[in-house]
Amino acid sequence: MDARLLEVDFGAWDGHAWNDIETSEITAWTNDIADHAPGAGESVRQLMARCREFMESRCGATLVVGHAGWWNAARWIFQGRAVPGRADEWPAPLAYAASESAFSSSGGAESQ
């Protein structure tokens, strides 16, 4: 297992229901999703950096099974989008058990 495929690290929030987390902590995160690390875990900027690192280390077809947060980061990177600043800019997660195909045109046969 490659650690770069892990879901975003929610730190002390992990395993807790949203109702168990202070509203002010959730608000701080949603207002600065790019750089605020929820529960002293990992920010979306950090998630996207390790996601990009994983994707750039691959050549050829690669099958990836991952969590919704990781897939959202991968989709944003494939779309060439910047790290979102607020939570309302972050896309909705894929549906449970959904599949996603991503293709990169890097001069290979698919772009001919």
C-alpha cells in the first residue's frame, strides 16, 4: 500500500461524528480548507501535494482504489485547478462504490 493514497488525515477529528466537533473548529476549516489542518491533521493543500506526487510518479496505466477525498484531489489536479480556498469550492464526493476514469494526454498514443 502506498501511503500517498490515504484519505485526508483529519487528525483528532478522525472517528468522531460531526456533532462531537466544536462548531468553531469546523468553521475555521471550512473557511480555509486549503491550509487549515482539521484536528491538527492534514490540509487540502497537503493532500493535493501527495496526490500529485503519486500521480507524477506513475507511467502507463495504473489502477487506483481510494477514498473520496483523494479522488477529489486527483480530479482537481487532472483538471488543472488550483487548491480551493473554501470548503464550498471543493467538489462533492463520488457516490459510494462509484468508479472514475482519468486520462492524461501526455503525447502518447491516445493523443495522436
